[in-house]
Amino acid sequence: MKKAFRFIIPIIAVFAIAQISHPALTQAQAQGVKQIQLSEKQIQNFIAAQKEISKLAEKMQNAPGVQPDPKAESAIQAITQKNGFADINEYNDVFDNISIIMSGLDPKTKAFSEPKVAIQKEINEVKADPSIPGPLKKQQLEELDEALKVAEPIKFTSNIELVKKYYDQIDAATQ
């Protein structure tokens, strides 16, 4: 459960910046993830970029409600380009595709479950967890229900093996 939400936190600030430049991005995200076939190089570039982007996103989270300034937007763009991405949109596509696979992988066995199956499992875990306060539980269930509505089967199954290969490095970079 916590594993899936860990991928959401660092990218919120990135999407906030991207939304300023590309308002249509939010609408596209609401409709689901654009699945792409990942390359080994994209995953390596993601791991390298994610460490820097996480640090920047953490600083941005410390100032909630504040619009990202052009310097932050430029910094993220520079980080993505320095690490081999054409722009933030390409980075986001890679991030989204890695996140889909990571959220479907069991951390111990590395067995993969399709997105709808993994989300339904998370829904059941949240419902059964008495330690989650009522309002938070309601919010998490609403988010998971929305995710379930737009979840699609994995189109590029080769992505699963690539992400498994780099699982530990991706996990470390996103913490």
C-alpha cells in the first residue's frame, strides 16, 4: 500500500510545474497513462534523474500552495535534459510506465499483477486496515477507485522484465 503512494509524492511537484506549462497534461493524466515501450537506457536515465528531481520536489513540497517559480521549472527541465530526456513530458511518460509496473510487483517475490488486480488488492487492504483514520481511508479509497476506472492492462510486457531487472535501483531512487 505505502509502496504505491511513495511514487505519487515525488511527482506531484513535477506535475504542478508541468501543469503551468502544459494545462492539457492534467486532463491526459486523468484519462490514464500513455503506455510506451521502455528501453534500458530510459530506465537508467530515470534512476539518475529521479534522485535530483526528488530533492527538488521535496523542497517544493515544503511550500504548499505556492505556485512553482520559473526557476524551479527550469531546474526540472535541466535535470531531465541532463539525464537524456527530451523534456519533462518524456520523463513523465517513463515515470508513469515504471510506476505502473512497480505498483504491480510484489517486493518480495517480484511476481507481477496487472494494474486492475493490484489496485483491487490495495482497495481490499485499505478497507481491512483499522489503523487508517476514517477521513484518510475514505480519501485513499476514492483515489484507488478512480485509478481502478482508468487502469488498463500492460501493453508492453517487455517493460515488466526491464523494471524487474532494475527494481532495487528504482526502489532506492524513489525513496
